[in-house]
Amino acid sequence: MVFIMKIDYKKLGGKIKKARQKENLTQETLAEILDLSASHLSHVENGLAKVSLPTIYSIAKILNVSLDNLLGLEFENESLYVTIKEIKKLLEFCSITEKELLFENLEILKLYNLKEYLVKCENLSI
């Protein structure tokens, strides 16, 4: 099965800009971290320039957002993934036993949900 995805660079750029501002980073600072020019980052944020997947991945990590959020990979208005920050917050007040139980269940859900998601994508011809 082959997935072909068109990236809406204008939307992607807007999401990057919003996430950057939420993290209180300037374009110059983010560009420096990414080893890009500030003008190129500005073009990316305005949808005027394309950006590589490794760069999108780096942006997501730096700005604490998920790749599916940046790329618009949503299913039924729900994000497919949560960020590490969200997971840490959820686990903050769990006992060790609760954490172990959660991780055991996540392993089971991981297998089930991946298969279910791929089937749904195939049915929707994504």
C-alpha cells in the first residue's frame, strides 16, 4: 500500500508560526537552532518555501508539537498522536504500578490502533 500525501505548505507554515510564537521564540532564534536563515524560515512560515521532512521533524521537536499536528494528519478531528509533554503531564501523578499498567496497555493499543488506522486509510483511499 502506498500513501501519497500532498502537503499544504501555507497551512504548515501557519502552524509552525503559531507554535513558534507559543514557545516565545523569534524567527531568528528558531532559524539559528535549525541552521536555517531567518529569511528562509520566514518564507516557510508564509507558505512560500518548501521544507524537508527532517527539518519538519526538528521543528516539531523544538516547538513541542506533534508531526501529525504540523502536517495536518488528523482523523475525525482528533490528533493521531500526543506530544511527549502531554504524556509527561498525564504520568506525573501516577504510581509506579499505574505507570506499568498504562505502558502494558499502550503496547496492546499500539498494535491495535496502527492496524485499525491503516485499514481506515485504505478504505478512505488516503
